[in-house]
Amino acid sequence: MKILVMTSIARSISMIMRETFENAKKNDCSIIVIGDKKTGEILVPGGKFISTSEQEHLGLNLFTHLSWNSYSRKNLGYLEALKLGPEWILETDDDNLLSDNFFCLVNSSEMQVRELKSDRWVNIYKYFGNDIVWPRGFPLNRILEQSRLDTKLRAISVDSIGIFQSIANNDPDVDAIFRLTRPLPQIFTHDYPLLLTGDAVCPFNSQATWWNSKYVSLMYFPCTVSWRAADIWRSYIATRILQANGVGIVFTGPLVAQERNEHDLLVDFKEEIDCYLDAENIWIALGTIPQSLLTSSINEALINAYECLIKAGYFSTKELDLVKIWIQDINQIKSNQGVIS
């Protein structure tokens, strides 16, 4: 069972949303759309739209601690999806057209991938036929030093993977510096998915992602930092914890096309300043956490990661309070399902 989660401030359903919803329904994927103060009443065929008034009655402690008109309200969608007991929780944005192939990404117990084992930063775009693009959140000082590393084709168990991230064609998830200085659209090739192992790291986003529900705690979307940095910091935290537990992250070729909503690129640049300055430092800080503090349980590992980053000055103490409330909601949901966490 798989469930797609998204949030939107659209006044009505767009053509891209309609087609994504149709593809999801056709491929037996339920849909949850979380509304906000600016959102109109959105019809979701094969799923449900949760309005602002309905969110108050979900029985989630996190509800009262989230700001309105904030991307972090997507956290409520993740928790609502978990209530339905899915094997996979998918997420996207309302300006992304998800193909049939995206919804069929996991359709067997095994998958052929290119394994890249390294202790380096890896610009995954280079492995899908595009050498000039770098992902949002990739350290700027690492861009020009990147060269392709050798990969090995192998079969893996899908259950050994915690996260699948699809690249987006047309308007991929790049930073404002790229958008202000480089051409768009950008197109990528279809090749075997890329599995990063060892200490290899590349940021991923919330654009077109599959999450193994066993690691749902790692989906927590930070609330007290810039929204252009929040999903990037989330990706580094999740990567470090999954690596410690021997769980893989896989990047796929383009299974989604983005027709980006209107943005002020200079505002994006300002919102991304922390990404430009702190990406590598956050990864280094996470690397100082003892292995034992990342492997006792996923929930404890998440708390330990945030405590580390708060101590290093990258988050406020309020973020840890929210993480603990998030975990409380997850534990309550699992308790109601008779699951021991």
C-alpha cells in the first residue's frame, strides 16, 4: 500500500495536479492533500483534501504547534498517511507532474541499481547525463571538484532501501544561484537507479520521494528554519541515520516533470543563504555523533541528531520540542494500530 502526500495553497485544482491525481488513482495510490489558509477547496479523486478546519480534529498534538501558511504543515499529511498503515509514503509538490512510472517505481522485491560506494560528496545529476547541474543544498565549494566515480551494477532488495528520490526534468530542484546564472529547462537521462553507500552523500528534497514507512520518523519537516533549507537539512539528518543503520538511499532518473510555480529568485536566494554557508558544516557536525547514538532506535537517533545540531547552533531548542511532539504523535498512531515502536 502506498499513499501520496502533498500540501498546496492553490485556489483550485490545476491541470498538473489533476493529471498527477489521475495517475495516482490509476496506479492504486491513495492521496492526501493538506490545505492551508490560502488554499481553496480542492477536489481529490481517489483521495482526500484536509481543510484547515478539519486539521483541528485529526487528534494530532503537532497541529497546534505548526504555523499557518507554512510548508511544515505537510507534517500533518505524513502522520495522516501513517494512520492508514502504508508500506510506502510518497510525497510531492503541487507543481510536479508525476508519471505512471513514478507510481510503479517499487513493483517487485528486487531492483537493479548502480552502487556507488564512497566517502565523498556525490553530485548525482552527473550520473544521469547532465554535468552542469548541481542539486539545491550541494556545497558550492564542491561543485567544480566533482568527477564521476565508478559504479557497480547489482541487484538489491527493495526492503533494504529507506528512501527513493526521483530527479525532475524541465525545472529540476536547483538553487537560486543556478537559476540566476544557468539555462533552463534541463533534461536528464534514464539509467539504472543510483544507490549511494559507504559515507557517500548528496542532498535530496521533498519533490518526488518515496519513504519506507519503517523510517517515517525521519520524514519530520523542520519548522524553525528557512523553508528553502528545511528539507535539505532533513535530507542530511535522514542520510546520516540511515547510513549508520545500513539502510540505502536510491536516486532514480526523471520520473517527474516540474512546471515550477512562480518564485522571486532573489527571495529564494535569501532563503537559501544557510544552504550556501552551512551545508558541509552540518554534515560534518552530524558525523561527530557516536554510532551508538544513531542505532539504538530511529526515534532516539532523530532526537540525538537534533540535539547535536542545536548544540552546533543550526537549530533552536524549539525544534527539539517539536521533534518530540512529532514522535509522540507517531507513537500514539502506532499504539492505536497495535504496533510496538
